Amino acid sequence: MKPDKCHHHDLKWADELISTLPPKLQLKVCFAYCEAYQEAFDSEPSEIKKEGAARREANTRLRLFVERHNKPKKSDWTFTS
């Protein structure tokens, strides 16, 4: 699942992260990534900084979401003796 609003340098990375999520979540997260990218791009007043601001915001949101979602839950812990 590849975001359509994404810098070409981030496309493979974003796709790899999104693919670690359950299939039901992938489309929703992809749309959220594109939305975050576009919102940050549009809200940055400086033309020179627009792309960087959009990349930083969308990539940070994606990274944090995937980290939280893929974090092992206590019930997943196994104890061996």
C-alpha cells in the first residue's frame, strides 16, 4: 500500500512500515499519511520549507503510530525458566 502524497525518497520506507500493519488498517493509515503530508505542506508559509515540513510531519506520525501499534502487549510476553 503506497501513499500517493509522499516524497519519492520516502515512498519505499513508508510502504515498508505500512505493510507491517494488519491489512484492515493499511488503507486507513495510508490515507492518514497522505492527509498529514498535505496539511503540513499547505500550512507551511515558506515555499522553500513546504516539502520538508510535510515530510517531517507525515513520517513522524507514521513512525509513532506503527511503533505504538506494533509494540508487544503484556499478554504477548513469554517467560521461560
